[in-house]
Amino acid sequence: ADWALFSRKSELVPSMFSSFTHDDATAYITEHIIGAALCSIPQTSSNIPKKCKPWWNEDCSTTKNNQDKAWGVFRRYPTSVNLIEFKRRRACARWTRKQAKGKSWRSYLSSISSYVPAKEVWDRLHKVEGKYHCFTIPLFPSSGASLLDQANVLGTHFAAVSNSTHYSPAFLKRKASMEKTRRCFTGGASAPYNQPFTMVKLKVALNSRKNSAPGPDGIHYDMIRHLSRESLSALLAYFNGLWSDGYFPAEWKRVEVIPLLKPGKDPSLPASYRPIALSSCLGKTFERLINRRLIYFLEQHNILDINQCGCRPDRSTTDQLVRLETFVREAFVNRQHCVSVFFDLDKAYDTTWKYGILRDLSMYGIRGRMLQCIRSFLYKRTFRVRLGTTLSDWFVQENGVPQGGVLSVTLFAIKINSLTKVIPPSLSYSLYVDDIQIDVASCNMPSCERQLQLAINKMTTWANENGFRFSPEKTVCVHFSLRRGRHLDPTLILNGNNIAVKTEHKFLGVTFDRKLTFIPHLKQLKQKTLQASNILKVLSHKSWGSDKKCLLRLYSSLIRSRLDYGSIVYASARPSALKMLDPVHHLGLRLASGAFRTSPVLSLYVDCHEMSLEKRRQLLSLTYAYKILSDPSSPTYSCIQNSRFSRQFNNKPTVVRPLSLRVESLRTSLNLTNDFNLLDSSYHTAPWNVKPICCDWCFTKFRKQRVSPLILQQEFYALEEKYKDYNHFYTD
């Protein structure tokens, strides 16, 4: 793409659209940016080229043409000189292609993280080798033969998911009654969160997002980032105009949905497809500006429940895993039954009550522009399904928060926040967005049943009043116990159905079994990581992909990251059970380093600069404990600070200890101090008060490979003299 030409062609000034309505201004800006993109950015074709490889470049084409020319000369004049020339050019072409493959693969590996699934890496590997898999379009027997009919079937199904028919008659009556009450959307003009947006926050919002597929308008993030400063200023003025009037443009509320088949589902059923919504990148940038202010308001006023760890700063799934493991371990040492119920909200995002969100926001004190923008964002949303190049008719999303929206998760967390107020204080609970878990411990099973059933009844009443529904089929109960003898499982009822009692359940990616041995989880983890190691087996035999550094990076991203997740929790398993993961670790290091199977393990660690899994689990446990102990507001702080039953654990050394006592013994053996004064990452400066940071970029004009170190030292001394009146801090 010619970004310089794009920046010139896409020049925007506020006077171009100042006299337009908001929707007309949105259409004008979109057409202006797309027009500039058509002149400066090449478009792809639906036809697959002959050399459809991501690494193919101009050098490959040039050397291949030279090879073909030499072959043509040799074929017409088969002399030894022409043969040598042909072989020379062929070798040059092969070397160029090999270098291009390696460079492309290294560039891709540097961009992947632990969140990249193995399937995506396999797809990239197949593309490097020139193997492409065609996209299969679903065919439903009951619909017509055209793609439009197929797309409309999916659109009808997705629209029905958010239809009001999912609500009970009692809730529909309550909903109609409450929505007659008008909420106060005015006022709050002087509230800090209603101030206009600044250029600093706009750039932060753009730079904090990776590239993603564009929405129906065809604008992607790279186009917005390459706008000139004057164009960004005009875009900021446009955003502030929308913010001032509390309006979300209609064009940004129209999304395209791509259906993806769920793993292991019947492709002939519309319910087997997951909708992936593609919305406008301009709209998502505007959402991100609003969302940062909304999150700051919620965190500063402690509105969200302390045990809600979903999509919040300094919170993670590990917090809930540690809390559950600690609670069960403490029940074991006291010879108690621990009964845990894992709830599943049926169609949680698609049936969220929109008016209920606005009511809760109003109760929390949010007024003015923010409340008006959120109301405009939620209502009058439409979508259409895209199958290849075929688009369905437009459908209405009647209820729920928009799929794929930046604001959606935060708004859902606000609506579900009041659920925790109906849970009895005698129960422990965890909340990660829509993953809800409650548990209770007692020596008497009828007491556990009574307390849990009371909580389930209250939660069911809350769900009926707020338009949610707990799924009895997917809600699971696990009875944790180490007590000998036969003990009956609890009998719990949800919506007139018995809750299934299972011996194990996967909660936030970790399988908890009833005796907390973690053996089922370790077996599943070993199987998945061995499948992922097949990528290393293939690449280690490729001339362009067998670089040790790249293979180690791939191992750490695809395999070691899976071994690390939840490791501080399942580290409490017996050492004999944990050893089943060591062969996976050693296999990955041997494939990456090219070591023999008979190479000693210790030398393997030294050669790859890696530690054993046991040492790594200890390191991660200590790191997590120090992080939590430096943040008293964390829900896991009480679990790590001190164990309520340390004396019981000391009296029963055969009982496995919780994380807090395991970390304490590690700190004692390593002579570590109790200094927890780590950097506080909580919000101290409001997003609307952040000032731009002035940077001196004078050193960017030098290249270490081309400039003498003496020149760099002299430049540094001059810079040091220039800022002699400032405080100096140096970091790596």
C-alpha cells in the first residue's frame, strides 16, 4: 500500500461535514476514506493466483524469470556453457525462495502469542507450502438451493436467538411495566467523564488494538492509523460531536455476521454455527473511547463486585482458580464435604435486558452524554449474514448486547453485577463475566444441600426478574470429598430439574475432579500438548523453518504456554502425576534444539536456556503470590496472605496444602523477604486528565550498525547536558 498517497488523498477537515447530520457525516467520512484507499491500496481478487504463497515476493519472481529464460536458451542451444548458466540461475532462484520462506516464517513467529491456537499455525504452515483449504458453505436440507436462501436461514436463526420469545410471560409483563418509566438521561454535563475526548486518548485507542477484519464499511484499523494529523483532528472533532449529542450512528449499528461451525457439531443444523460479528472499525474506536471512561468510573467507585474478575484490570482467571482450590483444600483438612455448583446462563449475551442495563447505569449515578451514547449504542441494531460474497437480508437484533462490541462485555458485567447481592454470605462464589460458581463446605451433607438450594432459589428469582435463564442441562454440581465410606451425593433442583452431579468439571480451562488429584486435567493437557508438538516435528525437518530460535519461540507460544496455564493450581497434584508432563517438555526442547533422544535432560535445559517444569511452577507461584500480596483489593489476597487453617495443615502433613502454604514454604527455603512493595498498576489518573508526554526522538536518526560508539557517546553527553536540570532514570 502507498500510505503516503493515502494520507494525502484522505485529508479531512471539519468544514467538510460540519453542516451534515451525524448519519450523513458518517457516510461522507466513510466514502472519503474508501475513495482514498481505492487509489492507494491494491485490492485482492477472489481468484487464487498460481503462486499463492505468502512469502512470494518480487525477488522470487525475478529469479524465477531468469531461470526460465536460461532454460529457454539451453533448450534451443544445448551447450555446456548454457547448461552451467541455467544451473547457476536455478540455484540462485532456489536460494532466493528459501530465504524468502525463512524470512516470512520468522516474521510470522515474532507476531504470535500464547493466545494463538494451533490450528492457525497449521493453516499458516500449509499456506507457506502452497496448500489452501476451501471454505465450506453450509447447506441446509429444508431451505432453497441458492446461497441467499442459505444465508437467510442462518439470519432467521440468529435473529430468533435474541427474540423476546425466550423471555417468560411473567418477565415480559414486568418488562413492559418497567419500560413505561422514563429514565433521566439529561444532566451530568459537568461530570468529569462527560468531558470531550482528547487526541492523546484517540491515539491510545488506535494503538491498543491489533488489526482485525473490517466491518460493512470496508475501513480497517491500518487506514485510520495512517490518517494525517489534520485528518485525525477532524475525526476527533467528529467523535466529540457524536459524544456531545449522545448519538451512535446508524451505519455503525449495522454488522455483518460470518457463521463458523462449532467443533463436533452437525453442519446441517443452523444451531451448529457460531455467529462472528464484523462491525465498523471507526465505531469500535469510538466504543473504546467510551469504554475506558466507563471502566474507570466503575473501578474508582468500587461498583463491580470484588469477586468479578472478568475483563477487569489486574484480574484474571487464575484468581478464581486459586480461590476454588484453596476453599476445597481447607474443606479437606477439616474433613468436610465441599459441594460446588457451576452455573450456565442460557444465551446470556443475546438475552440481556437493554433497559435493565440503562436502569443499573442510572442507579450507579451515570448521567448525560455517556448514558445517552450507551442507549443509542444498544437500540435499533441490525445484522446480515455473509456467505462468501453472498449477503442475506437485514435482520433485527431485538434484545441483548451486540456480539463483538467493545462495550458489550462491560455492559453485561454491569447487568449481572446485582446477582451477587442475592447469594447468602455463608457461601463462597466466583464470577468471571458469565461463568458463575458457588460452593459451601460442611460436615453435614443435608446442611450443604439446604444452603445451596436456598441460594439457587434466590438466584433463579433474580434471573426471572432480569430476563436471564439458568440452563438446567448445562449446570453441573461436583461433590468434593476425601472422607471414607459411602456418602450420598447432594440433590439440588434448578427450574424443576435435578442438577447433574459429576465427578469432574472443567472450570475456566482447568478440570477439577472430586478428590482434587488433577489427574484428569493432566491427562487432557498431555494429549493436547502432544498434538501441538506435531507442528515442531514438521518444522524441524524443513530447511526454512528449522531455525533453533524460531522453534523455541514457537514451543513457548504453543506448548509451554498451555503447560503454564493453571500450573500454580494443579501444582498441588502428586509428584508422580506431575511427571507425566515432563516428556512433553523434553520432547519440545529436543525438537527445537535438534538434540538426540539420549541427550541428558540437564544439558538440554542449559542448551535451550529453559528450566524444568517443577522449577517453572515454583517461579510462577512465587510471582503470582508477590503480585497478589501487593494488591490488598484483589479477591485472592485473603487466600494468599494467610491460611485460616495453617495449624490443621501442620498437624496433618499428608493432606495437600493450598497455594498460600506452598508459597510460604518456598519463600522460607529460598530465604526471600516479605517485601511486597511492587508497582501499583491501579488507576490514579483519570483518562480525561492524561496529558501528552513530550519525547525527544533525536537518537532515532542513528543506527548502531552504521554509527561509531564514540559518536553515540558524544550525542548522549550532549543530551545529558541539555536535560541536566531534570531527574534522570535509566531502564533496559
